[in-house]
Amino acid sequence: MTTPDDVQRARTQRRRRKHERQALVFGLLIAFLAVSGLAAAAVYTGAVDAPFDRGFSEEEVVRDQVAAQPCLPDGTLPVPYQQITVKVLNATNRSGLAGQVSDALASRSFVISATETQEAKLNDVRISFGTQGLASAYTLAAQFPTANLFYDAREDASVDVALGESFTELVPAEEVGLAADSPMASVDGCRSLDSLTPEPVVVPTPPAEEGAPAEDAPAEEAPAAG
């Protein structure tokens, strides 16, 4: 025979089991959320790789094209800085980089024709030049710790320098190592310019919207030295 005490005990046991199930479910849920939060933080900070392809969220970086490097004719002297016209291109996502380097080169008397942002990103420094600008390209390259020379089909003596992600700073002016009366040395493994085929001149892609502000404002031309 069931007594009121038996009924009460049965109710108490059912409530206890219900509370235990609820505690187990909530405990598992809290543990899952904690683990998910730690995993998300690790992926966000780069401590671990994401388990899915994140290519859609990354900026495109073009693999640097390093062509055969041209040799200088024997006895080629440095070109006076004030006779070299340079366009400076920012090939990184670092805002203002071209303007900063333009100012630094202008302070050394290089003539800055323009500063622009290049859509295709690079890792290294690339100096582009034509047949008439080989000596100027070598003279400009001496201002950088490392630079790749890129021979294109331009017909004048101007040069372009595209700054890649690895660029940090120019070689200090007093350490450039060029002397007006000392011939420059060709890079190791170079080939004569006559044996190379010039690449097409690269024209930077204009901004997507007309009137969009440029990332780098043009620098003023440096006055020609004496």
C-alpha cells in the first residue's frame, strides 16, 4: 500500500533526476562554448591555422618576377642623381610608403616625376628601366639594400621603383658606395642588355572610382644641384 510518504519520496527523486539532467546538459553546453571561444581566439591571433580555406579574405600578392639581370658596359660611371627622373610606386598595403621614399630620394637630389599606388603587390623592390636608363637604374639600385632590375620597352631614360613588402629603408646616403669617378660593378650572373628582350611597359591600373583620393600624394621635384 502506497503511503503519502512514498509519493513524496518518488516526487523528490524525480525532481532530483531532472535537476541532474539539466546540470549535465548546461555543463556540456558551457564547456562546448568555452572550447569554441578558445579555438576562435587561436585562429584569430594566428596561433593555429583555420580548418578551412581563408584565401577569399587575403590580399593578392603577385609572385615577384625576377628576370635575367643586365650587365653594365665596362667603365659605366654613376649618373648624377639630379639627372635621374624616378616614379615611385607603392606595391604594398602600407599607406603613404611611396610618398615617404619619394621625399627621401628627393632629399638626395633625385627628380621625382610621380608617386602612385600599384595594384599588383610585390615582395621585393623592383626597378624598371629602358635601354636608355640602364646606368640610372644601377645608380638608383645602389640606394636600396636589395633590388631587382626589370628591363622594359620604354624609350626614355626614366626609371620606376616599385616598393615591395620586404622594403624597410634606404641605404644611408653615406653608405651608398658610389663615386663619380669610379665605374659601377655589374650584378653577379648578369647578361648583356643586347641579349635580353624588353618586357612591355606596365601601366598602373587607375582607381576604380573617379575622384578617389590617391594613397600617396605626388612629391615636389627637387631642384637640380648646381
